[in-house]
Amino acid sequence: MDKKISVKVCLGTTCFVMGSSNLQELIEMVPKKYGDRVEVSGVPCLGLCSIDWEFSKAPYVKVDDDVIKEATVEKVLKAIDEKLK
Amino acid sequence: MAMNTSTPKETSHLKREILVRLIKAYLSDNFEENTRLIPYAMRPKNSDVPNYRCCIFKERAILRDRAIAGLGFSIEDTDDSVLLSELANKAEKREVPDEHPLTVLTTACKGCVPSRIYVTDLCQGCVARPCVNTCKFGAISIQNGKSVIDPEKCKNCGMCVQVCPYQAIQKIIVPCESACPVGAIAKDENGHAKIDFDKCISCGKCASACPFGAVHEKSQIIDVLKNIKAGKKTIAMVAPAMFGQLPCKPQQLKEAILKLGFADVYEVAQGADVTTKTEAAEFEERLMKGAEFMTTSCCAGYNELVDKHIPEMKPFRSDTKTPMYYTAEIVKRENPDAVTVFFSPCVAKKREALQNPNVDYVLNYEEIGAWMIALGVQVAECDESEFKTQASAEGRNYCVTGGVAKAVQTLLPEEIPAHPVIIDGLTKQTVRDLKKYAKNGMCELGNLIEVMACTGGCLGGNSTVNAFKPALKQVTNYVNESKSIKEQID
Ligand code: SF4
Ligand code: SF4
Ligand code: FES
């Protein structure tokens, strides 16, 4: 079996306020949808928000090494589907 | 439970981004100029324009309007020719916040069609034509095999919508109009939503409902920043719902707030404990005197509803003051020189604060969140700091629907049984119910009516940051590790 896909939802303060509060549902939804092919967790500040003015692109989610800016549930699910293809 | 009460995500992202930029501008060495530049920084030359707007200039004009609200001014009353830099200057000089905390960005309103009845493509031009036959106003005719509504004759009664066997006729709703429990917001002749402030109870439901984010709160953030910068002893009074908003422990949240420059942090749950004790005693006394029922009085939106729309409810509403009232009284007694700032989940508290000389300013949770972003405070990395006065479990649970009635019940003697009725959110229907109870002088469902303007209680407030479910979980954890109010009595 291939390596698991890892999804890291940033729950640092910047991302949380800018919208990852609404991404917390991914943490329940992803295992239900993809079983153990995908590993999902909420993580502390990924360090992306403090670079220059990058707070405005928060919330951030990392799918493996790819960074998703202004992440939404839909964007993250799409990125996972792409990887699983 | 219908729990999706938060503002659509994209517009709250915009509103919060503007707040962060305003705060950063204020803390920079050139507040006025950096404020003027906000729309340009957000939409630089050649940047993409979202497909719902015509061009970059329109887009910037709208961002400018949003920044006006962030500076605490009315968008409607501000002349187009005034520069944001002038407004920034004015905001810094302002002594008292505006009387009404809401303002509508009408330029964003344009895309929203006025409420009307509309025949969709699903119309089959059927032989039965129940729509034509049902319409009492003769507004429907069949043209080219399809039914057509004459807008001059249509009275928006919706009968045709109900009888069409294909569900081909729909009522187009205006989100803000349909969300408002008291009919205080409507589109005017120009298609722009307008709030009638004589009717408005500041519940904030229109702000949450508008998909264009057109309804804004006038922020008091600049006023608070100014006081802190001037070295005034500024004290935060944090309403219980705040403890569900950011991913950290309550004690870390206190530390994070101190980092913003506040001198001290009080829990409003401390004032809620006074409310509970006073209200339980009042309920007992009223019942002994034969009262049929009593309603709670802690929700600012509900209080404004009674004052403006259901005066006949006044005798049944508890005379006990709100948790904010008692907390502010304690804070000012202990710190007569302090500037007090209430941290609120909703816009209604801004109105209540205007009537209370002990509360100087109100900030909502979006504004606090934006402030933390601007300063780069990571709450989960903060140390822990204990509150000097520990509030009870019941007080900390005030922000959850049912929590207030439950707290009062805890303190009632056995021979005074309370039968709580929970009004979980004001809607046109629940407003009708309340009017009925007031008119009849009784409520067949119980004798202690708890009214929360927001669905879910304060955790469903219009300017909360966290989603409802995780916020509830976090607050419940805090409640579970707290002591019961009974222990304060014994
Ligand atoms: S919902 Fe109301 S405020 Fe929002 S765009 Fe439509 S009319 Fe304007
Ligand atoms: S704040 Fe509430 S009462 Fe006022 S216009 Fe909006 S929905 Fe209506
Ligand atoms: S909070 Fe998410 S990257 Fe910093």
C-alpha cells in the first residue's frame, strides 16, 4: 500500500480567526470519507502567517508538502482527491 | 438545531482582514496614510477582481466603505469625497462611539434582487393552471405557453407558489429581510437595504444573513487602542462565550489579552453569579405573590425587543440587571480610574453599553481575534494566568442556551418549582409567541422563560469566531472544571 496522505489543518491563532475554525469539521469528516488512506490533524501555527503580510492568505492547510492558501473544506477535499487519483 | 448562524465565510474573511490592517496601521508610525492605502494594498494594480464585481475601482470603493465601518463611522452618512486618512484622524479624536452600532454598505447590496414571486423555467404551462385560478388579484396570465406574473398586480401573497404542481413558482427572498425578527430592515426604492433604527433591536441577524457582508458593525477598536496607547489603565471584561472562541485554555486567553496591553481581565461570569442570585430571589418573590411567569433579562437584544416592540411584556421581565452590568460595577468599584472594555459575542451589547456609564467600550470577538493577528499573539503558546475571582460553573455556562434558566433553578428552594421555557433565538415566530404570552398574561408551557436573541445562546452570536460545536465543547470543559454556585452560598 502507498504512503498515507497527511493533512495538517493549521489551528494557530491567525488561521483560526481567519477561518480554520470552520475547518475543524475536516478532522472528523476526512477519516469517515477516506478511511486510513489519509491522516488528518489540527496543528499549531505552521509559521506561514507571520511572513510579511501573509496573514491575509490564512487559513493554511498542508496536504503532504503542498500548502493550500485561504483553505476551505472544498479546496482541501479536492486536493486530497487529486492525490488519490 | 440550525447551527449555521455565522456570517458566510468569504465576507467574514474580508471584514477581519480589514480590521487587522487597520490595527496594524494604527500601531505603525503613520496611521492616516497607511489607512488610506488599505484598499490599494488589498487590491493592487492588475490584481484579479472577483467575478461578482465589475472592476477594480468598484472593488476598492467597497473596501474603502468597509474600512469606514472599521474606523467606527456610518457608511451611509459618510461623503464619498472624504479620504480614509481624514476619517482615521477623526476616529482618533472621537470621544464617544456612535449611537447605533450598525451600518449598511449599500454598494454591496446591488446584486440582491428585491423580494418577489418569480416563475422559473420549470413552468410547464399546464392545462389545469391552478396558479391563474388561485391568484385573487388576477396577476397571472399565460403568455407563450408559460405563466407570467404582472408585478403591478402581484401582492406577494405566495398562493401560486403553494398550488403549482411542478413547484415552478418560487418566492425570492432577501436574506436580511427574512432574517430580521422585527421587520426593521428592507430594501428601499433604489434596491438598497436600509435599517429603520426606531425598530431595530440590534440583534445582528441581518449581519449574519447577508451573503455580501453588507451589514457592518461600527468598530470601537481605534478608541480602545487609543486609550491603551495613552497609557490609561484599561480593563477587559470577558463574556463567557469568549472562552469558546480561541483554541487555548481560559488561563492562556487571559494572558493573551494582557499581551494586547490590558491592565487586567475580569470574567463576566462573575457578574453572572450576581445575576443568578438576584434573579432567583426575584423569581421566588414574584411567584409567592402569584405571578404566572417571569422572563429573564440578560440578553440585550431581547431587552431592546421588549422596550421597542412588546411593552406589555415589561411587567413580566425580570428587573435583575445583566451580567455585564454587575461586572462593570465591580470593576469600577475596585478600579475607579479604569477604562472598561466589554468583550462581546454580539452587536446588541454595544447598545446596552451606551446606556451604562460603567462600560466605556465594547469589542467583539472578531475584533479581538484581528488584534491578536496584528500583534502576532499565538494563544496556544501563552503562559497561564489565573483569574483573581473565580466564577461559578453556572455563571460560565450563561452563554449556552438554557444556561441562564438552569442557573436560576439551581438556587431555587424545592417548594418554588421552576418550569423553564427556552426561547432559543428570536425569529418572527418566537416574537409572535412572546407577544401572545404577554397579552394573555400567562404561558401555558412554563413559568420561567429564558430568552436568547441568538440561536444556541451567546455562542451563536453574530460576531463570534469559532464554529458552534467546537465552541460549545470548549466552554463545557471549562464549566465542568468549575465549582457550583451553591458553594458560594453555603
Ligand atoms: S441581504 Fe440585505 S443587506 Fe445583504 S445584499 Fe441583500 S439586501 Fe443588501
Ligand atoms: S440588527 Fe436585528 S433587528 Fe436590527 S435590522 Fe438587523 S436583523 Fe433587524
Ligand atoms: S496560524 Fe496558521 S500559519 Fe500561523
